[in-house]
Amino acid sequence: MNKIKLNLLLLFCSCWLFVLSGCDNEEYGMYEVDRIVGSWKLVEVYNDNGDGRGQWSPAENAYSYTFNEDGTFSSTRFSQCNTGNYSIQNDEIYLDFDCNNNNRTIGIASTSSTIIEEVDYEGINVIFIPAYPACHQGCRLKFEPIN
């Protein structure tokens, strides 16, 4: 009888832990989306040529993003393609641009119109860490909120 109670208790605890871990992931994902909602302007770019002595410098070709609660965004990054949908998964933001023309003409180096960038935060600023090949030596993009 004690063995059955112990097994039931272990089963109950296992199920409860599974449910709790699922809630944490959903809440975490919502928290990340809540943090990114709003308008952001690129203000600084970090470059490292591979020697570990990278530095931040003012962005020469600044652009902006506006992320909406419904998973859509608008951007001034590309003149031919300025809206789309986004999602955040595992500290990465997926920017799926609504492009109707050849993606290479807007600077996206793949056949997909989706750009994937790692997301980090520095105070009130958001940092995008590009995952595309042109940024393999330590690029970072710092965005500040637009009031």
C-alpha cells in the first residue's frame, strides 16, 4: 500500500513540475514580447574585426522598427519592404518582412525574407546581434526607445 502511495505521489509531482515548466516558458515568451513592443531607433553599431578590441560607434544609416502587440512590425530599414510579422523564440527575434520582390535587392542575403537576430537588453535599450554571414566578427546593433 505504501508503495502505491509513493508512486502516485511521484507521478503527481512529476506532472506538476511539467505544468509549471510550461507556464514559465509561456510567461517568459510574453515578457520578451512585452519588452520589445514600441518604437526603436538604431543609435549605435558595434564592430569587432576579430581581434577582440571592438567598439561602439554612432550609426551612420540609422533606421527604426515599431513592434506591435499583435506580432506585426513596421520598419524604415528597407525602402522596398517596410512591414511584416515578428516572433521571439529562445532569445532570437524572427523578422519576417512582407517582400514582394527579389530579397537580394533589399540586402537580405538569403532566399527567405526572414531575418533572425539574437535579442539582448542593456538598460532601456535593446541590442540585436545579427546572425547573418556579413556579421560573423562581432556585430551588434543598439536601439533606443523612441518617445
